Amino acid sequence: MGLDGPTDEQQAATKIQAIHRGKADRAYVEDKRAVAMGGGGDQPMGSPGTGMDDMDHAQSWEERPETEMAYTQPEAVPEVPVWPSYCNPAYIMPSVISVSVRRPGGAVDTYEVSIEKAAAPTPYLGGYRHKKTGFKYHHACSQTPSGLDKRIGWNNPESKHHRDTQTYETKTRSQMTQREYGTQMKRKDLYMDDAGDNEIVARPYFSAAQLHELKRDKTLVIQCYYRGYVARKRTWAMREALYLEHLAEREAAEKSAAANEKRRQYEVERRMNPKSLTDFELLYNELEAWRQKEMAAISALNLSDTEYKERMNDLLAKQSKALQTIDRLKVDASKHGHQQRVGRMLELMSKPKLWELGNGEVQEVHTASTERAQELMELYQGLNDTRLAIDERLDVLLNTKWTAKDFDCPLTRDIVELCDREAEMLNRGRSEATLGGLRKRLSNLFLQFVETPDFNPEAARFLKTQQPETTRMMSSTM
């Protein structure tokens, strides 16, 4: 046999050997069947009853195929199996069967079910024949698995055992695939090139116990890592909680320190620049406590009468000086409070009116009286402003003069006279220090002018007593 394959003579010889081997196998099977049935036990092998031809009788023992030689040894003949009741081919299905159904209470109901037999013959799907017994086994099919999906189960479970499903008529269709596949094993009479084959060697057997031990080891590793993760997570949570607690404590301490510092500054400011009656009462109480403490200290020294009087005189001088300081602070606080009250009153006078519309909205409305109060407030602020230049001061005095000159009364005449006097002194070059009293008087008169309802209608809302005598005099003059 060359590399190009077997020759024609070799192929013919191979075919003849295969034919002889098949005939010998069939003869042996027929002999065994005859012995099992008890009718041909004395008939020798290779008799005409075996179905073998003369060419087979002419073959010697040495020339028989290996298959036939393997069957020469005596062996037990298998018995013919008995058909079970559920697959006995001799069984005939009746046309009517009885079905018993047991109720939940224990009662049994019997129903008659009619059977419709299929008239079409069973299709032949192939099969195989047992070499020793000679029985033939045919392939069968069922339409029930056609509705089964491995991923989601039955597509229609209620129709799984239905008659239409069990007796579904199938159709066979042929299809030409893109490539045909086949498998051929190596034989003595067939040469196969295995130069491109890959040998696969099985690995050592891995038993179930080894698999269980491997799963156990891997489970321990996973458990170890998971426990470490849980421990790290718990530790981090504790660390974060401690850090947040530390931050909260530090923030609380900072807030407390800031509050204490703010309160300390507030207490110092109350004593340095008192503004309310409570602040001055605190100063008087502290001064009295200090005086009592000093007197107790002097009395505890056991001094002579002369020294005692000197110490008491010094204490009295210090107390008098402290009282003078408190009185000066009281005057300053009174001035500051008066300025704040006046400024707040002027702002309220010039504030626009708030009218509620029909749709519920609030609208700001500037009236003639509020505009008048706005002008008077600006003039009053200009008269009290000490940072103006001479030209700006002259403009403020001129506007104040013409505003007051619209009304003829003693108050307005005094305001006009004071405005002319200050303007004349400014033109002469007098210093501002010499004009303090004049400006103070002018500011007070103009404030009285602003607080008069005849000159400022918005001032009527802030009056608590009767109109001043100046207004009545103006009315009588007019």
C-alpha cells in the first residue's frame, strides 16, 4: 500500500473479506437461535439449514474470519425477555376505557373515556437488530418535547398531554448543509493519515472527595476574605464615628469660645459705651460694689484717724470721678439715642404707602406727603453733616431757607435768619469751630419745623400731644 491509497486489487479483496465475515456472523446467529428453540441442536455448524452457501462449507477452519473464530467457544445462550405489560406488542387498545378519579373527601368517580385510534400507519424511523437473539427494535418519536424550552420550560403547559399534541402530524424536509461531516475510525483494511492529529491525554482522575475538599478550601479562603472585609468595614465605621465625634467636640468648643468672646466683648462694650438704662444701672451697681470693697479693705488696716480720713478722701475722689464719667457717658448715650430716634422717625415719615390691590398684591405708592417728608429728611441730614465743603454747605442753607420761607411764622423767620447768618459767616471765612452753636440751634429749629404737621403732613401720625404754640401763632398770623 503506497501513499496514494490502496490499489484496485486490494479494495476488491477487502470487499470479499467483508462479505464472508457478514455471512459467517449470520450463520452463527441462526445456529444459536435453532439451539435455543430446541429444533436444531444436533445440526452441525455450517449445515444447509443455517443459510450458508457451499463456498462457506469449503472454507477451512484456519480460513474463517476472526469474527467467526471468536464464536467457536461455548457460551450461555441469552433467554428471550418477556414483554412488560406496558409495552407488550400483542396488546390491543380498547375503544372505551374507564378512568377513576378520587375526590378530596375520599369518594371515587368513574368516567368512560372514548379512544380515537390513529388510522395512519406508524412511520418507520429505522432501528437495530440484536445479533444474538435476532429481535428487531424500531425507533419511535414523541411530539410532546417539541413544546419544551430548556431556558423557560414548557411554552404551553396545559397542552402538554393534549390529544392534538400527542398525535401531531410531522413533516420531513430535506436540507442541504454547507458542509458535510463524518467520522471514520482506523481499521486493518483502511489506511488513515494521522499526521495532523492531536493526542489528548486524560488528566489524573479528580474524585468527588477531592472536589469536596477543594470546595471546602476555597470556601475557607472566601470566608477569610469576607470576614476581613467585615472587620475592616466595622473598624472604618468606628474610626469615622470617632473622627466625627472629635469634629463635633471641636466645633462645639469653638462655638463656645466664640460665644464667650462675643459675650465678653459685649460686656466690655456695655461698660465702655453704655446706651440703655440697664447698662447704666450695671455701672452704678459695680461702682457701689467697688466702693464697699474698698471701704472694707480700709477698715481692715486699723489705721489712725488721720490716715483713715485721707484714705476715705481718696476713695471719695475716685468715686466722684467715676460718677462724672458715668454722667458724661449718659449724656453721650442720650444724644446718640436722640439721633437714632429722629432718624427712625424721618425714615418712617418718608416711607411710601402700602396699598393692597384687588388681586391680593401689595403695591408701594408715593404720595405728595411722603415726597414732602423725603425732601425735609434730606435737608435735615444735610444740615447735620459735618463733612460737606463750603459750597455744598451754602447750597444746603439756601434750600433750607427757601423751604422755610414758604411759611410765615416766628419759627420759619428764625430759620431764615439763622441760614443768612451762617452763610454770611462762611463767606467771611470764619472757622467751623466757631459755628458749632449756630448750627446746633439751626438743626433743632429745623427739626421742630419737620415735626410740625402744618409744614409736614406726615408728622401728624407721630404726634402724642397737642400742637405746639408755634403752630397756633402761625395760624393767627396768617
